[in-house]
Amino acid sequence: MSQRLTIALDAMGGDKGPDMVIAGADIARERHPQVHYLLFGDTARIEPLLAQRPALRAVAEVRHTPDAVAGDAKPSVALRAGRQSSMRLAIDSVAGGQAACVVSAGNTGALMAMAKFVLKTIPGIDRPAIASFFPTLRGESVMLDLGANTECQPENLVQFAVMGAVFARTALNLSEPTIGVLNIGSEEVKGNEVVRAAATRLREMPLPGRFHGFVEGNDIATGTVDVIVTDGFTGNVALKTAEGTAKLFTEFLRRTFQSSWTARLGYLLARGAFKRLKQRTDPRRYNGAMFLGLRGVCVKSHGGTDAIGFANAIGVAYNLAANGFNDRIKEEMQRLADAKPLPDTKAAAV
Amino acid sequence: MSQRLTIALDAMGGDKGPDMVIAGADIARERHPQVHYLLFGDTARIEPLLAQRPALRAVAEVRHTPDAVAGDAKPSVALRAGRQSSMRLAIDSVAGGQAACVVSAGNTGALMAMAKFVLKTIPGIDRPAIASFFPTLRGESVMLDLGANTECQPENLVQFAVMGAVFARTALNLSEPTIGVLNIGSEEVKGNEVVRAAATRLREMPLPGRFHGFVEGNDIATGTVDVIVTDGFTGNVALKTAEGTAKLFTEFLRRTFQSSWTARLGYLLARGAFKRLKQRTDPRRYNGAMFLGLRGVCVKSHGGTDAIGFANAIGVAYNLAANGFNDRIKEEMQRLADAKPLPDTKAAAV
């Protein structure tokens, strides 16, 4: 069942621009028939694409924008000079209530800067975070922050934990998600002041989930917890290290199957099974990084994705908007505000 | 050709204790016939094992030690209370000149604390770092620090870069290793103050290699650079995330081959090729983390490894000691000292 709501799309974002976005919206339309789309971008490029897709045309409205944010634009420059860009006007439509959420495959830094500026943070949240799903041995986990905040205070990590747990409840449908703070050992004495202070606080406060304690890098893939909390520097390195290792493995596997005639024959026999494995680990399945903590749902699609990946990112945005994700975060932040405040930890992480 | 030198072994370290260490030393003996071993540990447990290995017995000397450091001992406690432990006395033998290097599969934190205390750092090195090899698409790379220093100043990263490059020259036989600083983007403006200040310094100073600039998590597996420099927190998370992802992939592969009869048959045909892949990615190949920056070669073997893995760790120690690795570091640090000092960056990484 699809709920009736409007999704704003930055039609100019991504390596393959409007073509990919429109094709992705068409796939999403089949999955969520009642959704309406606001497409922000260059009408001259968007309209011909829509003309080929009458079913999408029927549920879409185009808003012409004269500018587009460049993929390599500095966030501060995009924020200042991009007021008439497709990205900015798509975000504005969420702030203005015309759309329930926004999806863009454009410049991550610019999107975060604009979304923060336009949508503002939820009361009680100091900094928004980027969250995404990861495949694990047990299913799927959520990790945040993946790059929005290179330096964090304990209170930021605590807020990420709350947002991540609400996200796991909403998007993964878990009643009591487990939460872990990423560290370099599981003992309480390990790590730096920031993670230790965050863990101390998380141990004693009411949470929309259960605090597990510290987890290590290998726990991400094991699926030891449902929500992995970390600063944006470590999270970004972990995310990309995992992606790089998966690629290395895939390449080793390819070479293995090509190393002999019997190995090639073996591949032919196992091909069906490998196709299923590929689907299971398809990065497009995990496309759609959420900006959590803003007064509006904003989802970042990978810039290099295709229509299927973009449709998945739209699905994530739809899911969050339809399930009142932000209202749930607000409630939890209120609960957190009613609880004991965290002592000052300025000495941390020098 | 094996050079005549003496290697001290902590016979009590590791999950499988003396059995694994003695069996590993016997394998290493075949590879380096001229090496002599000093085995530190409980004579009553070591002698019966040696009695079964007369060739090793002939090149080994046992030094009885009444204590052993527990795997879960706090480093500070081990340092204070472990003065008669096998680990400590093995390190002492390097400081005293009886052995050229020491290998232990025991408690990492205790080993680092003792090695730092007993061996002291090389002039110009403020903090030692843990380094290890990684398999990459191009071959092998070195990453440091992997967990000794959770918080770093720019000057620490600069010193790690120098040590890592000398290490790559010595252990990987590269004439001009490339060096990258791990960050969350390749642009100069990305990341935090610490990595930016370190990169600024590395761009302008004389190095025993070529400074490439920033690299990201996915560059570790790609092999974009030969030496990856990072703080011990990020490095440890990246190392374990890569290990976890590799395990996840292996498990997915196992399930894939068992998912149907044709897939099983396919595996049987490709089995030989997979055996070679397994050897290529065998963690035992990459066993042996080096403590760089100390006035003595100290190698940490994985605690859970077997005799083959331990023999590889001995091989790493042998290689460093036989090639005068520490003398090379000293020379480079002298060069570094003669160059312009790094400006103070106390404001970094809060």
C-alpha cells in the first residue's frame, strides 16, 4: 500500500543527470503508485524525457530551475551562489510544505549544507548525521555518521545513537534495536575520551533501543548490533574500506574463475547461485544515505548510481516520510531532554 | 641466504602457547637455517616440545621465566608486575644485545608498553606505531598506525610516514614507495586539522619516498599507495572493517556454493583455483605486525595464529633485523631533524 504524498527530486543531480533521475522515478512510481513527484531542473531537458513516460508524466510536475550545483562545488559556494539551483529549490519545497521529502544524487557536501541551512535541525539535535544501511551476516545494520561531522563531541554521538535507533525502528522495523559505539576494543577503558564519555552516557539514559557497548570494525559486517555509532571521519573511512575490500574480493573471485578451464566450467555451473549473491550484495540495494536530524526528510543517492539505485533511494525517502520518522525523532529528543544532561567534556579528543 | 643472528621468542604468548611457538620456530628454522633462537618461558613445558624437534633443539636455547603475561592483563599492570615474564625477559634480551629482535603472540597492549619502556624510541620518534601489510589489487601495502596511538598530532603522522616508507623499502623492496594520508576525501580542504597539517608538511619535506596526498578508505584495497598513514583509532577500525568484510564475503561465497547441486558441482570443478585464492588471501601471510620506532625490532604475531602464521611473523622480524631496518630509520630521522620543523598545531582535532 502506498500512501499519498509528494516527493521532490533534484533532477539535475548525479553523474547521469536527468536521464537517470527520470528513469529512476518511473521505477519508483510502479512501486508506490500514489506518490506525486516534483521534478526540479531544466525543463528543456526534463520534458522530452517525461514525454516518453506518460504514466510518470501523469503524477509529475516540473519546476524549472535555471541553475544546477556542480559536482565539485565547495559547499559554502553552493550555499551562497546556488539559490536558484535544482538542489536548493527541491529542498525549499520540503521546507515550504509542498513536498514531504527530497532526494538528490548531487554533491553531498552542498546538499548537506543547503539542507541544514534551509530545513534546520530538530530541537535537541546539534548536528545532523549521514546514515546508511550495511549488509551483514545477520541481515542489515545502520551506521552513522558517514561523513557529515569529522569531529564530534560525546553529545553528538549520543544524539546519533538516538536518531540511529529511531531510524532502525522505522526503516528496518525493529522493535528494540541494539546500539554500539565504534571503538578499537570492546573493553570500557579502550579508545578516546569522546567514545568513552558517549558510552557512559548511553549506558544510563533511556533509549529507543538497547545499548550494547563498544563494537569494533569487524562487528560492522558481523551484524553484532543494529546501529553503529561513530564520528563522520571514522565512519566514512570504515564505509569506504568495506566497499574497497568487497571490490578486491570480487576481483580476486573473477581472476579465480578465469585461472583455468575447469574453474571457468565451474563458474558456468554455479552461475545462477552467483547471480543471487550479486543481487544480495548489489550496492544499489544499499543506495540512499539519509540525512538524519533535520526538520524534513532528505536522502542522498550515490552520484554514480543508475535508475534502479535511484529508485531505491526514493523508496528510502518514501518509507521515512510515510512512517513519520521525524516526528518519532522529535519525541525521542524530548525524552532525552527530560533526562539528565551530559557533563561537559571539553577535554575530549584533542 | 640466511644471515647469522639471534631471535628472541616469547614462548608463552598466543592462544595455543608454547606448542604453537615451538612448531612455528621449527618452520622458520627451515627457512633461515643460520638463525639462533632464545626461547623465553616455562622450561618444564618447552623442553619436552624441543625434545621432539632435535634440529630446532640444536639452534635453540631456553631461558626459564617464572611468569607469563595474561592475554587480558592491562598494559600498566603487565608493565609493573610482569618483570619476570617471558614477554618482558624476551624484550630485555634485545635491549641487552643478546638477541637482534623479538617476536611475541601475546597481549598487544602489554607488549607495546613493555617494548616502549625497555627499548625506548629512536631519536626523533615521539611515539612508536604498529604497522602491517595488506593485500591489494596491485600486491601489498603497508598501513600504520593500527592501534598504538588513538590520538595523534600532525608530527606523529609525519613520523609514521617516514617510518612506513623506510619499512616499505626494507620489507617490500621498493625503491621509492608512495605515501598517502588516510582521509575522507582526496581534496586538500577535506578532513580535520591534523591530517591537513600533516599533509602540508609531507608535501614540502624530503622523504624516503614520494608523497601522493590524501587517500580514502577504498584506496587501501586498491593499492593506490604503498604506505597508508593514519592515527591508531582510524587505522584499527579500517583494519578490522576490512577483515570483517572479507569474512562476510567468504561466508556469502560458502552459502552460494551450497545453495544448489549445480553450484556444489561448480565448486568441485573450481576447487583448485579456490585453493590458490585462499592461499593468496590467507591471513597467516599477513601475520606479523611491526612495532616501528623502537630501538630494537619487535614483532607482534596474531594471538590466534598457528605455527605457519607464527613462522611468518618470525620471518618479518628476521627480514627487518637482517636488513638493518632500524639504522635506516635513524638516518631518515636525522634527515628529518635537519629539515624545517613543523609549526605548532595545538588547535588540531578537538
